[in-house]
Amino acid sequence: MLPTQSGGPGAFAQFDLNRVPTPCYVVDEEKIRSNLEILRDIGDRSGARVLLALKAFSMWSLAGLIEEYLDGCCASGVWEARLAREKNFVPPKKEKVLSTFSPAFRKEEIEEVCSLSDHLIFNSPKSFGVEHARKAGVSCGLRINPELSLGLDPKYDPCAENSRLGYPLDNLKKEDLSQFDGLHFHTLCEQNFDPLMQTWLKVEKRLGDILENFKWINLGGGHHCTREDYDRDGLLNLISKITDKYKVQVYLEPGEAVALDGGILVGEVLDVMEVTKNHILLDLSATCHAPDVIEAPYRPSLMGECKGGKYEYMLGGSSCLTADSFGCYRLNQKLQRGDRVAFLDQAHYTMVKTNTFNGVALPSIALWNSKTDELFITKQFDYEEFVNRLS
Ligand SMILES: Cc1ncc(COP(=O)(O)O)c(C=O)c1O
């Protein structure tokens, strides 16, 4: 079981959960802004260009805010690249960058992906599309696998044995690199600075003599640099050293760090089943609304939970999956039908991963501003959403 990375409710402690329909993600614009301010500061002080990884957080009603602070986005394929352009996460300004990486590209999409992207990152020197992208004038990069596992769960470790993500560093022939402007590695997941440093030292040891041939080096995502205990000075020093020594542009592409503690998932107690273990039946579903709870797995923090609390509840989801449960929680107040609950840190890797298994309703999406207390329900889904994905 992975630990939750939530730093607590923050301003959401003041949010009245009855103000939104359930189920609902509520995102605090001010918290996202404060994360973006930290990331902008990292960019300004180190010279790095910071991109949002859309796979983690694609809330396009905040595209304007994100564009105000960051240097662009990274996309996982043609649809995210299209979203980045159409929703103006990355407007066509010279200084903004859209960087796309996919382990492999389809023949039918390579032209469109080239027309949308400034950087195209390939999984191997012989990947389909390299020639096409070079001819189209797109800046091409190679994703390498530094083959250094640093204590991660193998499920979230692109350096795990037999990983398909990135070209293994030890197999790399330096002559294969001549066709690339950039080098990319993404090996971290919710980590502090030290594993990045260790990974960089390995890459530098192996490729140090040719690093100055590149225009850019992309250090991927997984840097939890908006977390309070993150060693930002370490990161700033490393980026400045890389830039000075090799005269390359450094890129970072965090996802989680942009949205960390930026949202909650609000649900309602539909019923209490006291026969077994005080099961609470919610209109939320872990498997549909927060799939990482089951996939990782991890136990999300609950607003108001209390270690020594008087009441113990199993908070269960509304699908038929036996494992559709958020976990066991202690509270000081008794829960009853109609009560609202909220899980913390639910903005990233949630609304991008929802599904309608069992015909469970998709959560609405609300934008709240903790400074002004303004609230907008930006999206509500209905039956059509469910039926239109089937035939
Ligand atoms: C290539 C790549 N870049 C960036 C990210 C963003 O990582 P995170 O959200 O952990 O910062 C991911 C996440 O899987 C990724 O695969």
C-alpha cells in the first residue's frame, strides 16, 4: 500500500460540502495558483522550462491560469496534444512548448502529431516516425531508460526489469543519438530530489562526453517539488549546473506537482450497513472515480478523519466490485444517510481516469476560489455520457 501524499485539507477545511451536487470534484483555483507560483519560481531561478504533464491534470477550464505560469505542456499522444492546442494550454506563441512522448505512434496519426508538437520524443532510435518528424522540422528527442531503480514500486518504476519505457542506457550506441536534438528520461514517481540526483549522475557518467551535442535535456516528471519538504535548492543547483556545463535547455514536466492538494472528491452517504463492519455506502466509487486507490493501491485521506476517533467505518464504493472501497476511517462524529464526505488530494490522476463501470455516474467538476469563495460548477454529466460510449 502506497502512502497518501496529501498535506491536509488546507483551505478546503472551510468549504461547505453541501454547496455542490454529488459526486463532485472540487478544485481550488488558488491552491493550483500557489503550486504554479512555486513551479514558475523554479523555472525563473534555474533557467529550466516547466511543462504541465496533461496526463495527470487536464482541467481545461484552468488552461488560462496554467498558461500564465508555465512554459507549455507535455502530451502522451495525439489527443492530448490536440487538447493542449484547442483549449489553449499551449497557444501558438514562440516561447511556449508542446512536447509529445508516446512509446509508439500510429501511422495514421504521425502527421497530425508532428503538426501539433514542438518536441517529439521517441522510445528508441529506430522508432516509427523519427524520419517523418525530422522532415517536418519537429525537434526530436530520445527517451532513455537510465536503468536505475530507486526503491519504487515496480508498477510505477519505468526502470523496472523488462520495462518498455525508454531505450536502455547500457544498450545505447552514441552514434544512434546524432539524429536527436534532445534527451529525455522520466524515472520518478512522487519523489524528492535525491533520486533525481542519483539518476542524473548515472546518465552523466555514461553520456557526459556527448551531452553538449544536445539542444535540450528533459528530466521528465515525478518531482514532488511543490511539496513542503522537497529539496528545491538541490533541484535549482542541479539544473543550473547542467545548463552551465553542457549549454542545454533543461525541461521539467511535472503533473502531480501542479495539482497537489488542489482538489477534493465530495460524495454523499447513501446508506449505513451496520451488520458487519459499519459499512458506509457512498455515491462515490474508488474504481470509477479514483482508480489509483485500487490500482496503486493507496488509502486517500478523508476530511475530518481522526486517528483515535470514536466511530470506525469502511467507506465503500457504489459498484459491484468487491474491492471497491476507499478503506477504513475513524471519525468523531457518527455518519448517517445524507451526510457529505470528502477525500483529499483528488485533483490529479482522477478526472483524467474516470469510467462509468456499472453505470456509476461521473462526478461533476466544480471550480472554487478559496480567496473569493466563488464557486462554479463547470461540468455535469448525465446518462448520455454513459450510453454514448457504448453501442
Ligand atoms: C513521460 C512522463 N512525463 C511526466 C509524467 C508526470 O509525472 P508526475 O505526474 O508524477 O509528475 C509522467 C507520468 O507518468 C510521464 O510518464
